[in-house]
Amino acid sequence: MFERSHCSAAAALLFAAVVVPTTTKAADFPAKASAPTAVEVPFFTINDNRLTYAYQFTATDPGATAKTAKQVYAFTHFDAWAYGTNLFNAIVLKSDHADPSAPCLKAFQGCAGATEMVGNIRSTFGFNQLFDTKAFSVGPLHNVSFEVGADIETENNAVAPNKRAVVAGLQFAFDLPYKGFFNVAPLYYQEWGHNAFLSSTFLNSIGVAGGIPDGEVAFRGTWAVETNYYMDFGFLPESLRYFAISGRAVWIGPKGTGTSLVIPGNIPTVVEFNSEPIRLTFDASKAAWGPKYSHFVDVWVAYRYWQNKFGLDHTLRSACLGATAGSCTESSLYSGVTVKF
């Protein structure tokens, strides 16, 4: 869902996604030449790599804790070529002791904080570029693209998740003032995973018959919508144009229970809403060294909101209630530093 630049995802997939500001537009990507030319066009019109360190102050982990600080380490790659764009995020999140790693089920029982690893990729193929036309640029609509992608996630906690997901659909890219953009992508979403608490071994250990032999779940296909935006503060005087605003939101539809077996407490999932509605970025390198070094070092602060985390109904699921009430809703300040290399 990334036309000229990008922002995290996703996903549960875009914990530390980085906006890569650029004035390059998809319509400006090299088109198929009508005649031989001596001018050599580079394969990538954008090739951007960044490292991020961030801190999330009040994150959550469903069934474990409604408040855990997380340190976030991320690598982000973004490129644009003649027919579209590619985004790759690799993210490591380290919880404090309130969110324990396996085998602990509760905090402060001698286990370290859990470590979560997330990866996602999104690729777009612009219709204007594929068909060598500008028919998909109308008014503020900049382009329409075919989008595909995949997500993976694992964590060394008691649930032992092992998420794999694929998406496919369309992206609609719109222009905003001051070199900004707004992208929206309606998608098909399919997810598989693992839940140790649904395994036969665990359920039999607590006196419940049945369960899934290996704990592997396969959710039914559903819909998803991914959006993101970015805009410079171009209305400020040139000497103060160090700030930008960005954000993202992802909705994932109900995806069932992950199994055809009837397992006590495993009620159907509901609509999941994962968002970073606002991020304020300060271009520290431009302020210190001038426009030549714009966005080489960004310092940013954001707000993160995630309701029905992982699709768990925050009003009904036992993991979201009782001693861990609030753990399926994340509302947190989020801040970090991003360095381009």
C-alpha cells in the first residue's frame, strides 16, 4: 500500500514503520521508451534503508499484561522501480518483566521479558506504469496499483505464536498538499498461526478433552483495509520546515476461531483495529546540517491505539478480562529515532 513512500504496518505488522519522505511520484517512474536512447535509467528510482530505535511506554500482551514497556528495534527497506514499489520491515520488540517469556504464565516468576519478532513485505504494481498510461490519475487520485504482501510473527511466550499471513488487493493513492499522500488499500487477508493453549497437550493437562494436536490454527479468509498518510508542514516558513505529520490504520475482519473443533473459551474473532493515527516527526539532520541532509536523522513521537488485539474480543475473551483486563486494548505513547544509511 505504498505509492511514493511508506509507513508501518501493519500489522500488527507496522510497529516501527518509518515514513520515507520523497518528492518522487509513481507517474514519474521511468516509462517504456518508444525509441532507443543513450540515457541510462537506473533500475531503482528510490532505494532507501533505515534503522530505528523506539520505546513504547504502555504496550500490552493479551492474556499476559495490560501494561508493559517495549523497546523496539527495526530495519526498514523501501524501493521504487519502473513498475511499482517494495517495502520490507524487520522488527524486534523486547518487553519488560511484566510480559514474561515462556515458561512463565505470570510476571515476576523468574522469566525474562518476552521477545517478539515481526516481518512484513508489501509490493505494489502501478496500473499507470503497467499499461503505460495516465488514465488512473484523475484529480487527487494519483494511481491505482495491485498490491500483494505477507506477514510473519513469533514470540517466545507461553502462547508460542507463529503467525503467517498473506494479503492481496488494490491500492488507491491520493495526493495531499505539501508533497503529501494518502493511500488506502482494500485487501483479501488469510492467516495461519499457533496457539499452545488450544493444543491437546495443554487442554488435557487442565482436564479438558479434545484440542488441536499440534496447536496449529488456520483462520478463514477475510477482508482487511490498510491506510497511511504523510504530509510535510509546508505552510511553515522555510527556516522552520523541519516537521512532518504521518499516520496509519489497519482493519482486519472477523476470521473465525482458527479451527472447526469446538473448544471451550475459543470464541470467534472480531474486527481488529490497529493504528498509529498520528506521528509528529522532527527532521533533526536538516535542522543541524541543512537541506542536503534532510531526513538522515529523524526524531519522532507518536500515539498508538490497537483495539481487539489479534482479533480477540476485548469484551468477551477470558484473556482480555479478569486479572489481565485491558490487555486486548493498547493505548500508548510511542517515541523513537530513525537513521537513514
